Amino acid sequence: MVTILDRTTLDPKRVRHPEKAHRPDTEVLRKPEWIRVRAPVSKGYQETREIVKSNRLVTVCEEAGCPNIGECWDKKHATFMIMGEICTRACAFCNVSTGKPNALDMAEPENVAKAVKQMGLSHVVITSVDRDDLADGGAEHFEKVIWAIRAASPLTTIEILTPDFLRKPGALERVVAAKPDVFNHNLETVPSNYLTVRPGARYFHSIRLLQRVKELDPTMFTKSGIMVGLGEERNEVLQLMDDLRTAEVDFITIGQYLQPTRKHHKVVKFVTPDEFASYETVAYTKGFLMVASSPLTRSSHHAGDDFAQLKQARERKLLLAS
């Protein structure tokens, strides 16, 4: 944990989170034993890192400081973050750099596709920063990345984790038409936290976005994730589950919020493994096809294995209904 804000990799003189620079330091809770991970040092991790660097790509694994990076990169799993490393929003929980983004890299779709093929990925997750500066929020760029991966690695299944495309007419429809296998959009937290944790977003817009995906393509898997430990109440999490099921979301992920720096939103509580297990049980009773709920769960952690289980769960449901 650091007290001052770190710098961007592209410009070491630029503060990564200028909007947080003058905030008072928040209290940092000591991590319990169940939340600690080993530093990444394996050969597989180094090989994945080299592929990412050689193709000039950005990963959310690095930018968001994911605790699972060692495990995932050792297995040649990575979540590519497209449209640069600078986000137009300033969520209180996020470690991705905030500011004015650079122009889109027109070679990025081909570079992502090349890396997917080099790594031999059977399943890939593509996410992005928020690009509120673009007329379509980056929808066309998502489309091009999906097309490029399909051309370079036809058997690879594609999961996208998108921003909310707030006030960007037609953007969602364009991305769904590109036919990703899984459409993920994270709610991140319960609605009572939005003003302090996710001020640039709107909770019910995100719910409606996920519902709209199912209206456009009922066969497309939908997914959403939240963090806990941000001060939410249990009944708020259960209500959020109901909201997602109303939107026919198939898969929910629930993980522990970890504070990137002292300037970010504080961890109010470390949720115990037993509490995560309870959330999982309740979520399945509410009708989700797939639930991942644990302290180290992240949206794209074990995404490939989870996708296989998701397909099996749908097939079982259809068989029972027939």
C-alpha cells in the first residue's frame, strides 16, 4: 500500500489519479490471511508479460492491480484492456489512470488478435477504459477487436467487459451485433454507494443495459460483478441480485474490494469466506446459472472454465424444461 499516488507508465511525470491527489489518506485495514497472494515470479508469468509487451498491449490485470495476476498469467490467461490506459471517469475504487485519453490505436485490434493467437487462448476477455470522449463510447473499436480475433483465432470464445455507453445511442446495439459469446457489464456495488464509489455511472442504466442485451439477443450469455466490503448491507446485495435476475442476467461474480492506495475509497470490511459462500448459495436459489463468490473472485478470473460451466448449466436447464 502506498501513501502517494503512483505515476503512469507512459509518462512518469504525470500523476495517475489527479482527481484524488488532494484527498486525505484513508485508513488501511490489515489484510486477513485468506486474502493474501504470492508475488508473481513463474516462467509462465514472464512469458505472458513478454507477449503483452511485444504487442504493445494494455491489460486490466496490471492497470487495476489484480491480485490474481500471478496465477492467471502463469496459465497464459490475460484480460486485454483496449482503447488505452487512461479512463475518462474517476471511480473511487479503481486504480486505472484518469485523465484525457490519447487517440485510438488503429492497429490495436490486429495486435490483440495476434496476442490471442500467440497465447493459444481458448477463451479471451476484452475490457476497456471508459471513453466518454468518443461519440460511440468505443463501440466500433470493440466491434473491430471482436472481428479481428474471430479472423485470427476462429475457435476462441470471446467475453467482453464493457463500460455503460451512457448517453451513446446505438452503441450497445453495435457491440451486441458483433456477437461476443459473453457480454459482461459490472454493477460494481449497490446503488446506495454510487454517489461516492461510482459517481459517473447510473445504477438503473446499467441494469437496463444488461436487460437490453437479452432483448437484442436472448441466446447471448450476460454477466455482471460486484465488490463487497465497501460499506454495503447484506440486504442491499440480495436486492441487487434480484435486480440482475429481473434483467435475466445469467452469471454473477462477487469479490472482495481491495484498496489500491490510501487515496482510494477505504475498505470498510473484509468479508469472510463463509459470508461469500452464503452469497453464492442465495444467488443460485435466485436462479443464476453461474455464481462465483469468494474473496479473490474477479470478473475475468477463471473466465474460460466458468464459460464452459455456464454452457453446461444452460444445457441442463433446457433439458429440465423440456
